[in-house]
Amino acid sequence: MRRTQTLVVVTLLLAAGRPVLADPELRSPGVDYVRDVQPVLSAHCYECHGAEKQKSGYRLDVRELAFAGGESGEQAIVPGDSTASPLIRFVAGLEPDMLMPPQKSDQPRLTPEEIGVLRAWIDAGASWPASASVTIRDPSDWWAFKPIALSPPPLSDERNAGWSRHPIDQFIAAKHREKGLGHSPEADRRTLLRRLYFDLTGLPPEPDAVERFTANPDSLAYEKLVDELLASPRYGERWARHWLDVVHFGETHGYDKDKPRPHAWPYRDYVIRAFNEDKPFGRFVEEQIAGDALFPGTADGLEALGFIAAGPWDFIGHAELPESKIDGKIARHLDRDDMVSNAINTFSSLTVHCAQCHDHKFDPIKQEDYYRLQAVFSALDRTDRVYYDDRALTTQRDALEARRREFPARKEAIEAAVRKLAGQPLIDLEREIAAAAKDPRPPRSPQYGYHSAVGAEENGVKWVQVDLGRQTAIQRVVLAPCDDDFNNIGAGFGFPVRFRVEAGNDPAFAGDALCLSDQSGADYPNPRNVPQGFANHATARYVRVTATRLAPRQNDFIFALAELEVFDEAGRNVATGAPVSAHDTIEAAPRWSTANLVDGVFPAAENAGSDRLAKLRTARDELLARATDPASAAALQTVAAQRDAVTRELAALPAPKTVYSGAVHHGEGSFTGTGAYGGRPRPIFVLARGDVTKPGKEVSAGALEAIPVDSGIFQLPPDAPEQSRRAALARWLTHRDNPLTWRSIVNRVWQGHFGRGLVETANDFGHMGELPTHPELLDWLAAAFRDGDQSIKQLHRLIVTSATYRQASLDNPDAASIDGDNTMLWRQNRRRLEAEAIRDSILAISGKLDLAMGGPSFQDFTIEKAENSPHYRYDLADPENPALHRRSVYRFIVRSQQQPWMAALDCADPSMLVPRRNETITPVQALAQLNNQLMLVMAKHFAARVDVEGEDAVAKITRAFHLALGRVPDPEELASLAAYVSRHGLANGCRAIMNLNEFVFVD
Amino acid sequence: MFRNASPFHQSAARAEAASPLSRREFLWASGGGLGGIALSMLLGEERAQASVVPGALGGVLHHPPRAKRVVQMFMAGAASHIDLFDFKPELIKRHGQPSDFGEHVEAFQDGLGPWMKPVWDFAPHGGCGKLLGAPVAELGKVVDEIAFVHNMTGKTGVHSQGTLLQATGFNRPGFPGMGCWVSYGLGSSNDNLPAFVVLPDHRGLASNGTKNWDSTFLPGQHQGTVIYPGTANPIADLFPAPQGDFITPASEGAGISLLHHLNARHAAGRGGDERLNARIQSYELAARMQLAAPEALDVSNEPGHIRRLYGLEGAQGSFAPQINPIEETEYFSRRCLIARRLLERGVRFVQIWSGNDNGFPRRNWDSHEDVERDHGPLATGMARGASALILDLKQRGMLDDTLVIWTTEFGRMPSTQGGKGRDHNPYVFTNWLAGGGIKGGVSYGESDEWGYKPLDRSAATEVYDIHATALHLLGIDHTKLTLRHNGIDRRLTDVHGHVLSGIVA
């Protein structure tokens, strides 16, 4: 100990540059924390270890924390012993790796004098008065984490007794009184109708509906209208879109090579259905997290899991990088982070993802909580899940699929026995092969050849053929095998086990084809890299190779050829560059393409001469064949027969449904999910600073400890199936005592009706979010919702029948001077319509809106280069195509390229969670609304419609106005429009109407 | 008022800056015969005096700026530092020998073949004597303006993540591009053109598509506006689509007037809502953009010596099917010339892309198969355009306050993939900067003897540092330009970033 200390002092002298503090006796006895020490810490340390930041979890402005130290767990200040205090060792540079402030920091290094002050203070006992320490507030002492309070609505006073219709108004009026505000008068009926139509259905009212409603003497006409609109299927379409914003639903992966997800839409339909059927909210939450576990056998329970997979997915980071690589780990960490964020932001309105590097700075979310949430989802990937509405069928199919996945292992077991029989010679041979495989190979062209689609059955027939352009005297056909190290197959990859080579003049080979070589009667030995020639005479235009028994891979079958050569009598290869067609093809450029079959590129041509590796592999095959005893051969045959039987059974089932969802992935190509391990969740560790190379403690599934929900929910046996983790999270979220879930949803619905929630930050109820403007009302709504039927429709009804909702949106300068943002709701907010509502309105008034519900999304683009990195060409869509005239909620949502017109109008960006849309007004938006092809085409249809529906110019214009704005024009408006239309035509007039402010704003 | 995150903030700011309302109302009341476009021109002159639409900083910078605008060049696919800018004689010495990094290396593909020397010879250039690879020799003319940063390091070797990291500061989607932040902070200095313009490779977008410049949580007007010069609609919907056969110049002018008239009446009864006036103005601005954009994009009137400077004198209509330097020069250099015209006209941030996504045949910098084949033409075209742009800015006195940034998602390995290509190297690569307060003729930071990792691994330069430096030069403290989103005060540099004082003049 003494020795170490001496060493430290000597080093300190070197580091400090000149001999200060060598003799402890020389130190000033009277160092005062506030006068001498705090200024040093403040100048050099607080930037990274103060109130704002606590790098390495260390904080120097709070006494207890300053002494305790950071993440390392080591005490940072040892009173009475400065040389043992890491604080001194770090600032003095005694531990070069831990030099503070660090080399890269902008903070100035401590001077020797300042170091001396710190040392003297510590050696004197490090006296630190409590009054000079920052006190930290308990982060869980915060409104959002407290139980929902059940307070009765405040009583009305005389001033608004006549106004208050029901509890909501009483809460609002109480705040009005408090702030010296009053309410606005009720909006006129026409305004109310238009507001209600857009709020509940996202579509404008038809003129008939406007006139019916304004003339309706029934005192309950408004309430009846509310019920009518809530019962309309249009309602679910409208409100599903709000939900899809929050959960960042998209139909492509995003990132690089942004591939489509053709089966994402069933989740969208599920959400629409849930709103229309008024599914109790608790069940809605539970289905999206753990529908498969809690409601087994229901289609809803599986389709809802599209929630988990809604966000982006890094295809390259997963499919091309194994989990064992660092980059592969990062991709999977980001993927789980997205699942966790989606779940907790959406249902709890908390920003849990801040806790992946350290405990949340502001909210009571521990880093460990965050990783426990990752453990909830760690068995899952994003993938297609196959199912039926009929539970029995789903079970049957799942069982068959499970059996099918067993065959490779069974086959391997038999082969292992055979390998044992083959003994040492096989081991030697394989060692030789391994050595040969390491020899540097000459560079190869990437154009491997033709590759069929992958087949499930060995005896599935596949063919590929060339068109020589004209009848040709054929002398010889050569088939060159491929070489691909996929599954360690190497040379001979995909070469058919049985096949025929035919020539003919009918491209369909229906008639008089001549068989040049028939190898379909017995298995053909794999030729490895040696091209196989078949000499025979024929005069024909087409040459076809038909595989009648495919080449096996792991558990499926393919047909691949590197080159097909057809030699004429002059010895020329006349197939070069000829058009190629095939039964099917995977087309994965540059390696696999039909054109590669006749491009002159094949392994044998590239590495001319003998290929030692290929010969060794042939020798191994022969050795294994000799070693295969009759019993093993029979067993292998049995496995093959059973596999074929299972494949046939699967094929005999009715076509299943598919949904892209969070599910256990059974692997595809080089991608492995957890399916191979029985869906066992991946182990999850707390990662130091979120770094995948620094795993710490392993954690089990859990949620946020600070939320007062029965912690027994997550007490699962270690071998519990993965679904039980998600089921636990679902139960945790929907627990009566979890205040976040209920406040979160009523706030979102409120936001939908007023443009702003009672909490403005709908995804963040934490310390960085806004405070509720009406906390008692929020809790009253949350409690009523939770303890009632958890019916979102009832919640709508409650809100829109309030006097608060029915206020006019007109300005009141006096009120605005008190509350310019209208947070107290002294009027209703005027709202700009969303991109979807504007587009749907345009289609509706033009008479083109197709109200067909559900099913695959319409694509208002053309995909170019689909085989590699798809280009989404919105400019190539035909706006006259009726398939594109459905409601916008059915639009196919691309992540890497948003639809430009929709994006200009602030549609939700599916690469991020959107609790509330930005609302911008830009010239680009004006251009989009003026000039986009959809606008112009619809302007013509709109004009054609009113041209028929109105008798004269005035009637036509009036009709157009009425359709678009829900009212007739006043004389001045009519005159201006009529003058314009008379000179420039009805289509131009209709285009102008669709660009009016009144068209895109709702009062 | 609403804070910056509010949807209304920016449009409100725009309305307040210009507030020509009373004048418009006067004009309408007194002389309704004016056509909309003419009216907007009139109002535009009025606004020209107010000149600037302020950004989130309200025109108040954190310190005096060195630069007012930025042009960023992005080499999609990962450009090789060791074949172009970062000369490694050790690789020449060890060429063909089995590579040995002295530690376990995770290659993205199979990139741990033998060492490979630089594909081209290097020669010294400029007063600083910087060694440059042959295809980028053209940059030798301006090398004394350039600061090279040779110890850039990334996070992963995945294109999408690397591209997002360099473009947005985050390796996952959902964050605004660098130009969005600059537009957000500084606002626009020309109402008639977008503040942030993107000139993509004409063959397609790079990894992540528009996510590299989307505004995400920043208000939409800060989004990069994509411009394809030379096409009928260089900006989406700038002019009516062909289906608008019923539209005539007369109907356009009168239509804009009609909209003004009806919208003003509508707004008059709805006081206290700036959005309604902002939307009226947006139609004026749109009309002005229709005039300003084609003029800005039209290079036909550029004099011969300028066209020659950019290598555009013999513009060709068609090119050889193989990748070739003439075609690459024509397209990249033309984008550089257009960038200069946009910058001259007040665009804040221009982003120029070289290379598209990973299609086939390869038209980007991801030279797994053959560095010489792809990098040769791409680098030749890039160097010609970049060099010409710097010279051109300089001769116009604009280089002093225009920051030029050259970047790519990561570098390439000093070893081969068995053939003539190089695998991804996220561990070290090169950026370079010029103009706008940058110290020229310097090389900052070093990679190790192979160009495999930073020489000093504890002091690598990260994208945050480049971004912090760029914002610093624009007069912005990178820690103070923030917007709260989902509970976090987001900024371009996340929680990192240090100004690279070594490259600041």
C-alpha cells in the first residue's frame, strides 16, 4: 500500500509538470468547499458530470453521488485520502486512459494549483455542507406516474350553468373561471356538421346531408348524427389512420434495398375493424402485444401482431449479416429497440428508448428496465405469419410445418451414422477438401447462371429453354454446372438429378419435340464443374432442359445451370445471347438471371484445367455411396417419402392467409431466427452505454419498475415459452393500476377532436413532456373509460356532445390576450385537414371515390428494378386508374420514398413514431395542390360531374361550391367564380375551388 | 406562443416577417384588375426589403459566422480513401502479401484477402504538396483550399446505416438531414427558392432514398427539395402535369388572382389565424418559384469559359454503355455548376450526390469487384466538378463564405476481396472540407500505416465533429440548435461533437 502510494505521488509530479503538493504538510489547512472547490468542479467537470449530463453515470454537483462514484462502482472521493480517490487520479492524469477532462473534450484541463486545492480538500476530510449540494427530485414523484385520481366534476356556477352540458364542460368551465375566460357561442349547424363529418369520418358531408341537418327540427338531431357517423364504416377508416401514425405502420422495410411487405395490410384492416367494432381498448392493447398467446386461434390475435412489426427493418443488417457479427448484433439491437419504443411510446406515452445507454435522465426508467423490455421481444423477428380464420386449420398447418422442419435433422442423423461407417478415409478426404477449399481461387465473374425458384418437392418439374431465333441444325448441347458455396455445395450446385434435353419448333414443347438426351430414368451423378455434352442431331429453333428430379438443398429443391451451349454443324455455339425463358426463375442480379445462362460465363470456362476440389468432392460422394448400408439407404428413403407426404399434405390445405407480424422466424436463406431453437428468446444483457460489444448483466423480461403495477406479473419460470413474456407485458399494460395506458388513450382521442391533447406531448408524459392543461379532466376521462366499457366510441360521443366541442372557432381578442394558444379551450380550434382527408375529399367531390374496404393496398407508383433496390416511381402512376381511387388509408406506404404529394401535405413519416403531425404551409404544398396530376385529373372529373348536375353556369358553380365546402356561395363569391368560369372554363373553376383555404380548413 | 415544435411556428414566423397583408388588401380594394402574378411580384419587392425568412434562431447567431451557405457532396457506396486521398506506401511495399491486421477483423463480406496497393499512382499537388491519386488530380488545382480529415470513423459497415449516419447524424431512419437543420436554424435567404436543395444522382437515389434529407420531425419546409435539372418538372409539380390541358397562361394568372380574392374574404372573417394568410402567401411564393427555379437551373447562358471550367464544353446526348469518365463528368460537373447558381441565388444548403443504390451494373462507389472500373470514372467526374466549383466560387468571391464538404458513408479495406475490389471499411475513411472558414492545405488526423483504422484510436474524428464544425462555421453552437421531439431535445450532433479547431482558419 505504501509502495503504491509513493508511486502515485511520483507520477503525479510528472503529470503536473512541476513539484506541487509533494509534501502534504505544505497544504493550506483552510480549504473551503464553496469558496475553493466548487468553482473548480464547476469550471472543469459540470459540463459532463452535472445536472445536464452524467457521463459514465457520474455526477459531481450532488454530494452523495459525487462521493459514491459512477458506473464503475468505485467510490470516487475517499475523504482523508486524496491519493486513493479516483477523482484525483483522473484529473491528474495518473490513469492515462481515464484522463479528465478527456483529451478530446473542449473543457480545459485542471491546473496543478487546482488539483492541489482538490487534494487539500479531500485530505482534510472533504467537508461538503449539505446546503451546497443540489438535491435531486425523486423522478417518480410526477403526475403521470401517480394513480388516476377520481375527482367529481366541479359544480357549475351561474355564469355557465346554462352552458355546461355535461361533466367535460364543468371541468372546462372551472378552468375558464380560474383564468378569467369565458366560452364561445355554439357554432352554427352547418359548421358543426362539417366539423363532425371530418372528425369522425374524414370526408365532407354531401349537400343533401347538410340541408337535411340544418332543417331538422329534432332537438336530438345532433346526437343522432353523432351516432350515425360513429356507425359508419368510414369512421374506422378515419381513426385507424390516426393509430397507424402513432405506430409508424409502413409497407416496405426502409433502409437500403427498401423491399415491399406484401402482407402488411391485414394489420391495417385489423385496426380499421377494431375501431368500427368498438373493440374494448384493453383487448385492443392485449391483442397487439400478445394476441397469439392470450386469444389463441383467433385471426384478430394474429393480425394484431402486425403492430410489433409495423416499423422499419434493416434487411441488409439482418439477412446479410449473421447475429455473430458486431454489425449483425447492432442491427438486431436497433430492431428490438424499435419494438420496445413502439410499444411503450404508443401505450404508455413514455420515451423509454432514452434508457438504452444509461438510466433515463429525467424519468424513473432504469437502464435495466429498458433491457427487460427488450427481453420481452427477444424471441421475435419481423416476418410473414401464415394462418387461417379456422383455428383447427391453423393448428394443423403449424404442426405440418413443424414436422417439415424436422426432416433435415433426421436426415443428418442417418447420414452421421453412414459417415461413421465410412471411417477414417472419409475424415482424411474431408480434411483434404477443407485444405483445398482454402486455396486462393482465381477471381470469378459474378454472373453465376440461371436459378429456378425454390421448390418444396423433389419431383417438381422445372424447365429452362433458349430460342435460337430460327431453325438450326443442332449437333451437340452442353450443360455447364454452377458453382456456389451456398450450404457448402460448391461445384455442381443445382445440377438436376434427373432431366431431359429436348429440341423442338414449338416454344411450348407441346407437339413434336425431339428428345436429344433422356436422363429422367435414373439419377445422374453430379458432374461437379465438368460441362456435360450431349451429342445428337436435330433441326430446331428451341432447346429445352427439363429437370424431372431437382437438386436438393437443405430442405428444398432447385434447378440451376451456369451455361447452356448449343453447337451447330460448324461447331459454333449459337445459343450465345439468345432469349431465354423458364418455368420459373429467382432473378437475383447479378448472380442469377436467365440471361446468365447464355453469357459465356461459367466456372469451367473461367478456371480452365482440372479442378482438384471438384475431384475430391466427387471422391467423397462415391465414398459415402459405398459406405451407405442397406438399412441407412432404406431409412433415407423413408425420410424422403415422409417429407414428400408432408409436403403434399401442406399443398392440399386451402390457401392460407398471411400477415407480416412479429413472430418466431424459422430462417430463410442465410437469415436465422429463433425458430431453430424452439423459439427460445435470445439472451438479453444490459449493454454498457448501449454498446453491443459490452454486455453486462443478463436480464429477464420485465417492464417499468416505477409503475405501481403488481410485479408478480413478470414472475415467469425460466423455461416459460416466449409468448408468456409478451402476455405478461400485455397484462402489465392493461392492468387497472397502470395509470399511463388509460391516460394515454383518452388523451389521444381528445387530441383527435381538438387538434391538441390535454397533454400536448401525446407520446411523452415524462418530465420532458408538457404538463396536462386539465389534469382532473384527464383523470376523470381516464377513469370513466377504464372502469366503463373501454369503448372508444362512447368516448367520442362524450367529447363531441360537449358544449366545449361545439363552440365556434372564431377569434376573441380579449380571450386571446389571456390564452393565445387556446389551451383552455375558450373556443374550438380551426384545423387544417390532413393529407388523407384532402385527397379523399377531392376524390369524393369529383364523384370518383371508391369506398371498397380492406384488402391489399393500392399502389400509386410503379416499381422499377424490383429485383434489387426497388425504385418507387410515383410519377408513372396513372391518376385515371380507378384502382387508385380508394380512400387514402388503403394507400401502399413506402418508407424510403414517401408519396411526394402526401408528404408535401405533411402526411405521417413511417420511419418515426408520429403522435401528432407537423402542420406546415409551404410553396411546395401550394404547387402540389395546384399542379399534381391527381389534382388536375380530378378537377376535370369534378367539372364533368357538376356540368351534368347543374342546369346553367350559376347552378353548376353553386353545386361545386356546395359539394366542396358544404355551403352555397354568397353573391360576391358566385360573381367572381362565374366571371372566371365564363372565361376559362369549369375545370379551371373547379381546380380553384379545390385550392381554397376553406376547402382545407375546418372551422 | 407555441414553441418551435409547434406546427404553427414556422408559418407564423413567415407571415410575421413579411406581413404585406394591409398592402394587399389595399391593392385589391383599389385595383382588382392586377393579375395575380404581377401582384405577387409587386408584393415580392416589398418582401425583398424584409429579405430573410428567419429560422429557429430568429436571425440571431451564437457567434459571428464564417460561412453563410454549404454545399455537401456525398459519394454513395463508400469511396476508397486509400486509392484517392490517403496515400499508404506500406501497401505498395506489401502488395500481394497476405494481409495481417494484428487483430481479429470483422469484414462485411470477405474482404481480408492480400494487401492491395493503391490502384493509382499518387503525385504531389499545390503549395502544400498533398499527394493525390491520379483520378482526383484535378483537385490539385484547389488542394491548397482543402482540409483533409483522414481519421473519420463510423459505426457499422452497413450502407444504409452508414449513409444515414453521415447524412443525418443517426444510424437509423427518422432524423432530419444536415441541410434540414441548417435551414431550420438559419431560415431562407431567398423566398423564391427552397432553402435546402438536393441534386440526386440522375440514375437513382442512394441507400435510404429520401430519408437522407427528409425533414422528419422538423417542419416540412426544411425538407430537402429534390431537383432534377433538365427535366420538364425539375421540382415536383412546379408546373401543371400534362393532364392539365385546360390550363392556359391566362387562366393561371386569373386563377391565382381569384384564389387571392376568395381566400382573403374567407380570412377576413376569421381574424387571429396567421395560417390563413400564410397559405395565401404560399401561392404567391409558388408563383415566384415558377419564375425563379427555371432561371436558376438554366445553364445555357453560362459563358464558354465557365462551361470549359466544368468540362461541359462538349455536352453529349448519349454515352457508352460501360461506366466512363466522360459521362460521369458531364453529370456530376453539371450538378456542381447548378449548385453554384443556386448558392448564388441564396439557397442555403445544396447536397450533390454521386452514385445510386446498389443496382446492377454498378453505378456507385461500392467497389467490391473492381476499384479501378468504378472508382476511376466516378472519381474523375467528381474531381472535375468539385475542383471547378471551388475555383468558380473563388473567382466570384463566394468561397470565403461557402463551406464545401465532401463525404461518403465509410471507406474501403486495404486488403482485397480476392480480386480487384475492396470490402467496406467503417473503421477509417476520409472527409474533406474547403472554403467558409476552413484552413486550406492541411491534412488533419491520420489513419494507421494501412489505412485500416485511425492511427490514434482514442482520438478518431466522427461525423458529429464534422457537423459541429460546419455549424460552428455557420455561427451556430451545435449544442444549442435543438428541437424537442418525443421527450428529447434533439440536435444534429446527438450528444456528441467537437469543433475541429485544427481545420478552422
